[in-house]
Amino acid sequence: MKLHQLRYLAAVAQTGLNITAAAEKLHTSQPGVSKQIKLLEDELGFQIFVRDGRNLTRVTPAGQQVIDRAVRILREVQNIKRLSDDLKDEERGSLSIATTHTQARYVLPEVIRQFRERYPEVRLHLHQGTSEQIAEMAALDRIDFAIATGSESLFDGYSLLPCYRWHRHVVVPRGHPLAKHKTPTLKQLAAHPIVTYVFGFTGPSSLLEIFAQEGLVPNVVLTARDADVIKTYVRLGLGVGIVASMAVEQKGDEDLVHIDASDLFPAHTTWIGFRRGGLLRKYQLDFIQLFAPHLTRRLIERAAGASTQADVEQLTAGIEVPLR
């Protein structure tokens, strides 16, 4: 049994039993992956996968036990490498972060500036996408940190720590009928076309559900992933914008009126996530604390070593998450 065979095995499992995708992830050939998995099965004396011709159709019960152990072994190998890197040079390395446009545009710039001042030799890679795209990068182990809001169920195997809470704001052009209202009602909002985030209309606290509780159906004319895009179409008169509070800028948005909608919609919590069971390097711990100063180093390390997200939530129970 060789380490690279375990890597091939884990990659096949992570790519939904797609050998071609696993080979691409590992930068090797599809026949090579198939051969090594067959050699491993021959050595073990039982099948890890059930096959239909050349296709893998499912994992056998025994195979699942092997895969689970292989993933843990590979994680420990990675931990040893990280420990070695820290012992050799804790100020040098790379950090890959996947997040949404709103976080990358409005929240992370100052955090990254401070981090770069502290760790100029660490290479930063910032990826932007939807929660689904971020989860895909996480599942393929292409990132160190995921930063998002909601969609927690997509991040299996990740420890998710609460960073801050935020509310929605209503955005309208100056002179708009809603501009004179300090806090408009849902009924008043529903009387106008609405422009908001794609994710704003999914999940248990979605805008659709909140309007529905009042017997209202909002007229959503456009959805976008980018707050800047939403504000652009609000300026064009397409509708009333509903954006995250951190997307409200004092400079650059002088032509718009921003109305606090915290009385209308519940707060959301943005979290940072990382693979459970992994060893976090010193600069990774420092990044988390720059982003969420209320999280102590001990809590972060305990969350990294937790067995389940339920264990992580027990660790964070009672923590006051700041409102941004």
C-alpha cells in the first residue's frame, strides 16, 4: 500500500466516483488512477468500488471504511507538512481564500492589508464565487478558508466559525417615494419592483418567505450576485435595491438613499470555515483573528480539532458575535 494510492482513492471519492475528474485533479492519467485503485483492491483482498463495465457505480461498505481512513491519513500527512513548514519558516507560505463578491469587495480589503503588512512573504489567492462554487472548491481541497453567509449544509467536513452579523438595507435613488420613509413597511416595499441578491430569495429566512408571512408577493425584476450591480440598476430606475449593510458606502453612493431594514428582515451571520482535523499554521490563525477578533486562538484550534460541526457550535455557544 502506497501513499499515492490513498490519494487516488480519496480523489475518486471526492469527485463523485468520476475517475476522469480525479485524474485531472491529481494531474495524472485516467488509466493510471484506475490501475492503482485496482492494485490496492488486489492487495486488500476486497472491492472498494462496485463497477458497471469501466464505470464506478458505488462504494462498498468495506470500501467506505477504507476511504474514511485514507482521508484521515492524508490529512495527517498534510498536518506534518504544515508543521514542518512552520518549524522551518512560519512567516512564509500561501493562503487560498474563497468568498463572495460582497466580502471580497467590502470587508476583506482592510483585513488583507493588515495581513500583508504582517506577512509579506505569504502569497494570497482570493477566489470569488457563489456559495455553491465556494463549496465545490472546498470539497476539492482547493482552498484553505471559505468565507460565506448561510449555506452551511454545503460544507461537509468543515468547521464553521461565526465572524459577524449584518442586516439588509433598502437602497433607492434620491427623490424616490420610499426615500422619505425612515423604515418602510413590507407592504410599501412590495408595491415597487425589487432588485436584490440571487441568494436573497432562498433559505428559511429568504425575502420571499418573509414577504409571504405578511401575505405579500414581491415583484422581483432582477437578481444579481454583486451589490455594485444591484446599485447600478437602482440608479437606472429599475427598482428598489435590497443589499447587505456592509455594501453601503458613504463615498460613492451619495446619489442613493440607504434605509436600515433591520426591523423588516432578520440578521445574517457571516462565517469562516476550514477543513476539520487540519493543523492551522500561525499565519492562518492570525488571519482568522484579524477577520474575527472575538475568536480566540484556543477556540480556533479546538474548532479545527472538533469531530463535527455540532461540536464546533458547542464551542461557540454563548459567544457574542459582533454586528457590522
